[in-house]
Amino acid sequence: MQRQHGVTLIELLIAIAIMVIVLSVGVPNMSRFVKNSDLINTSNKIASLMSYARSEATKRKSPVSLCQSNDNATCEASGSNLIVLNSADELLRTTPLSSDIDFYYQNLASSTVTFDSFGMPNDVGEIVLCDDRGASYAKGIALNMGGQIRALVPAEIAAISCS
């Protein structure tokens, strides 16, 4: 008598049922993971460009601005790119921004941050990043008078409004 190899229909159905249960739990968590990663990545991009703008201002001994733009040439209140411009409005660096993330400038007079030749910003405040999940998942960057950049701590994030 020959022995047969393979799986029975019952074993196959049980395996499929287990896969469905695992996927139904895992997919929503994966979506949250992707959104969190997008917020963190955008926050890191902004902090990196702020540091770059500050160092370029001190290196060039002239003002350098960081702002949003659609055309990579002029500063706008909102835009699909984040750009760094020197005092002659020449583009030094640009990075694309996620369209799924909203920017809020809190305690800043405008959406443009300009560093002088000493690396001091023209204004202090926070840039807050929010997605469709609201303020409880927001990330942010704080800029102080010395031009230092840091991530907002959870207590500061709790006081954020995404509107």
C-alpha cells in the first residue's frame, strides 16, 4: 500500500482561516505604521533642512530662508516642496513633501523661517505636522531663539491643535 502525501481539504481550510485572522489583525496595524513613518520622515526632513539652512547662513554670512513652494523658486504659504533659498533667492536645496500631511505654523509669524548670518532665526515657534488621524498622532519641531531645533515632546504634542 502506497502512502499519499499532501494536505486534506480540512487542513487547507484551517490554514486559510488562520491566515485570514492574522491578516485582519495585521493590515490595520500596518496602515498605522506607514502613517507614523510618514509623519516621522517628514519631521526629520524639516529638521534636517532647518539645520542645513542655519549652517548655510553662517557659512555664507548672509540670510538663508526655509519655506514651502510649488515652483521651487518662490516662498508660498503652502506648497508641495520644502525649499532653502539664499539671500539672492537662489535655490540651495529642495525636498518633496507628502500630500497626506498638513502643516501648521504655531507661534510663528509666517510660514517662512529666515536665519541671519549668525544662525539666528527671524522668529521662534513650532511647525506641527498632522495627518487625517488628528492631533493625538501629530509630530512637531520647535525652533528656539538660538536657532536650535528639537522635536516636540509628548506633553507639548498634547496641547497641539490640528486646525
